[in-house]
Amino acid sequence: MAVVAERGSDDAVALCNGGYALTFMYGDFEVGAAMIDRALALNPNLADGWRVAAASPDLATRW
């Protein structure tokens, strides 16, 4: 996932999907949440980003 964070640092979709995988599949909440935050900062209209953020109460309260 570090590759996604480095190579896709300006790609909101890649960051969102990578953040989802880290958060919900691997349990790495800190890095996953940071990637989702970055995705939503790049594209506030990214529906998948909001869907992922809403699925986790901790992420949803950050926004």
C-alpha cells in the first residue's frame, strides 16, 4: 500500500481504494484514514470516499 500512497498521491480514487483496503481489510486505521482524508481533500465530491468514511464512525466524525 505504500506504493499507492507514493505513486497515487494525487489520484483520489487510488487513495480512497488503498485507504479502504488498509482500514477495513488490514486494520491499519491510521494510515488508511490518512489516505481517505487525502482523497477527500483532493476531490470532495468523491462518492466512494464519503461512503467509506460513513462506514466507520471514527472516520465519519473526522469530517
